Amino acid sequence: MKGILPLSVSAAATGLLYHEHRMRTTAQRLSAATLETLLNAIDANDAQTGGHVRRVATYALILGEAAGLDEHTLHSIERVALFHDIGKLHGALTDIFHETAKLTPEERRAVMTHPQRGAEVLEPLNAFYPDLGKGVLAHHERWDGNGYPRGLKGKRIPLQARVVAIADSFDAITHRRRYSHARSFSDARRAIAERKGTQFDPELVELLLSPPVLAKIEKAMRHAHMPRKKARGNRRRGEAQPAPDITFRWRPRSRGSRSPDRQS
Ligand SMILES: [Fe+2]
């Protein structure tokens, strides 16, 4: 009799651990599926923005990893990168972003509302991802305080937004858009370097300009500009291993890669 109770207690504890593990895995999968659904909705509405945000996520993750950030922060950066421009899909802005003529001052003011609109769209996720809305809201802030919408300065700007701002500009420069041709990798490197300490966090710019990081970004950029194959790898049938929070690092997409991008 003596050994029975400890054994059953041990079995119960194991069962509880297993149950917790399953619950956590299910929650992770649900979270990844929810965010990917939102990303699919961006694609369905505007595949060019879908392509842009994936490239930005790729560059932002490279920079974040080079900065030695932990996995939790990297996930957070990735989410901000993927949804930083979701506010552009607002009905009031869609026509403006599809305009081919130069923006009027009034249109420019309207465009500047997209971080706020994005944060509002994402508000229901605040309880689960408190950094997401804040990061999206701040992705056009500048290190010198001359950004928008709040004019935050320096490290008052969330780290996620500081990383994404650099990645966003890099893609805006190197990817063809409706009103500008794609410029070279060297042009982008120069432009980012020139904005060190004014638009961008100087430490992050230093990091980006280091040869190993530049090499990784250049490789990712070349990959992003290659013809895409159908996405593979994250949709294994009956996937048994735990799904990550969302890092799909940023798998190739078959859609939206050939058309000119719109404004970042
Ligand atoms: Fe933006």
C-alpha cells in the first residue's frame, strides 16, 4: 500500500504537466493562426503591403538578433514589423495610397494618421500583446523627436519601433514603389548611415552597418527579390511540434512580389 500513493501523486503531476504543455501549445498555435489570418487579410486587401511588411520583418529580425535581443523581444519586433502599416488599409486612406500623383498637403496629413489608425485596429490584441499597438503607433517617430504622431525622442520610442523604423526605410529605398525606382543596397546603406542620430537610433544604425549584419541583410534582400516559390515548411499536415508564437522567418510568398510597392 505504501508505494501506491506516491505513484499516483506522481502520475497526477505528470498528467497535469502534460495537460499544461498541451494547453500552452494550443494557445501558441491559436496565437500564430490569429496573427497569420490578420496577415492574410492584409494580403487580400493589398498584396503589395503584404510583401512589404514581410520584408521589413525579415530585416528587423536580422537587426534584432544582431543586437542580442531575447526571443520574447524578437517575437514582439516581428509582430510590430508585420502589422506596422495595417492602418493604411483604412478606407479613408486607401485611395490616397493608390494615388499616382504627388500627395497634397492635406493628403499627406491624412497619411500621417496611419500609425494611430493601425494602433486602433490592433487594440483588441492589447491584452495579449501589450507592445504591439505601442510599437505600431511609434513606427514613424524619430530619434531626434521630429517624428509623428507624438514626437517621442530617443529611448522613449519603444525599441520595437526603433528597429522597425530602420528596416522599414531600408525596404522603402530598395524596393520599387509607385513613385520611385528601387535604389541599390549601397544607396540604402548610405541613406541609413546619414540619418544616424537624427531619424534613427545611432546604436542600431552602427549595428546595421557592421559587415556581418549588412551581409545578412543583403542576402535576405536578394532572396526577397527572387521569384517566389509556394510557401512551404510551416503548413506541414498534422503538424506535431509546437508552433512558435509567430516566427515564420519570413517564409517566401508567391503573391505580391512583382508589383511596385507603395509608400512605406
Ligand atoms: Fe508606415
